[in-house]
Amino acid sequence: MKRLLFTGGTGFVGRNILTELQQLYDVTVCGSPVVDRQYDIVFHASGKAHSVPHTEPEIKEFFDANYGGTVELCAGLERFGVPKSIVYLSTVAVYGCESGEMIDENHPLEGTSPYAKSKLMAERYLSEWCSSHSVCLTILRSALIAGHDAPGNLGSMVNAISRGRYFNIAGGCARKSMLMACDIVRLIPLVASRGGIYNVCDDHHPSFYELSALISSCLGRAIPLSIPYSVARFLAFICDCFGSRLPFGSGRLSKMTQSLTFSNARARSVLGWTPLDVLSEYRL
């Protein structure tokens, strides 16, 4: 059985895929890039996400974790022996898109947030390092990951619906690309010896209404009401006046009313991968 190092395996992704991954590989899990032996495959998923920095130290945390952690990982691999393959869990945020339909891997890399910039820096570092050390590199640019006890925006949505404080806007028609966490396990064997850069997401791209209806059903609550866009815009303006740390504002309004979807055509055609349907598979 091949040896696999799973960095970040103690986090959200690890909690959702570790058991299945252990059926395929001899897995060593670490919360941060710690290397103590040679591995066949490194699945590099550690890093910082799911927060909005407001200070310079908070911004620095993203670069220290996502870029600095990657440099540290590679240094450790050099000491104990380079692997045959590295699979890096990146993000579609590197494209820097706030809206758009079926964005593919040829889109310019224009992400400006600390999260996007630090992940892109890690991608570029790994590209150079793997090339110079003859390591097969795969970059999985993931959409929003769905799974049990999800953090970030999905977790906030679940929490808001459970407390009766969530509402759709203008019918909740905007769509977002998502990926089931357990799909990552199905991807690793497909990419480990092939390499490449792939957007990974569901085919369906659920709407806010569809996702809120599913979450509500899981929680045994009524489907959230929808409010007109004009009302939401007024509420966002009021929240903006009281500061950016409030949970709703013009930025959140924009994300909830504009579709942002990504094309998984390359992964499907090159890898022969068929993604799981989020609306069918997702459970809280």
C-alpha cells in the first residue's frame, strides 16, 4: 500500500475524508507540514481559509500558513526524500472572480484577497519545486467544499437557518459551484500519477434556494422566506454604515445575488471523473 502524507488532515476536509482515504493508502496525518519520512504521495491540504482579515497581522497569517507552510513542507521533503507525487488542494479564488459562468482553467489568475494571493503563491512555488525535483504535481482548484460540519460561508448559512435568521434574496436564484468533500478521495488516485491543474466542482451548481431548502429539510425547518432585492440592498446599506465586521453588507449581498460557476470539463474529460451531486449527497 502506498504511503501518503495528508497535511491539514486534522481539519474539516480530513474529518470528512480520512476514513475513506485510509482504505486506499497508508495515511499519515498532520495538522501542519511536518515531514519525518519519505512518502509516495503528499496530499497538501493544510492552510488558512474561512475568515476575512482586517489587520496586517491577520493578513500575514494567510501568507505564513498558505505560502510559508508550503515552503516549509518542501524543505522537509528534501530532507527525508521527495515523493513521486504532490496533490495540492488550491481554490477557485485564485481567478479573482466575483461573478461569472463556467469559468475554466484558462481564466487569468487575478485573485486579490490575501487568501487568493497566498494560495496562488503556493501554486507557483510548488510548480517550480516539483519541476526541479521531478515530482508529479496536481493542483485541484476547488469550489466551495460541502461536508459534515462545514466551516466558512456554508457553515454560517447552516447556523443562520437553524436559528431562523436566514432569508433568500430575490428568490435565491444565484448559483454557486460546490464540491462534495468525499469527491476528493475519488480524485486523488486519478491524478496522482498524471498531474495537471483542474477545477473541481459539481455539475449542477446549486442555487441559494436549492441549498437553503436542502439544509432546512435536514434541520426540520421551513424553507427560508425570500425578500425583494430592494429591501436587501437597503439592509446592506445600513450594515455598511455600522462597519464591515457585521454579517451582512454590500459584499455579502453581491455574493448572494450573482452567480459564480466554474467549468469542470477538463477534469471530466482528462481524468474520466464524474462528480457527485451535492444536492443528493450533502448532509449536515
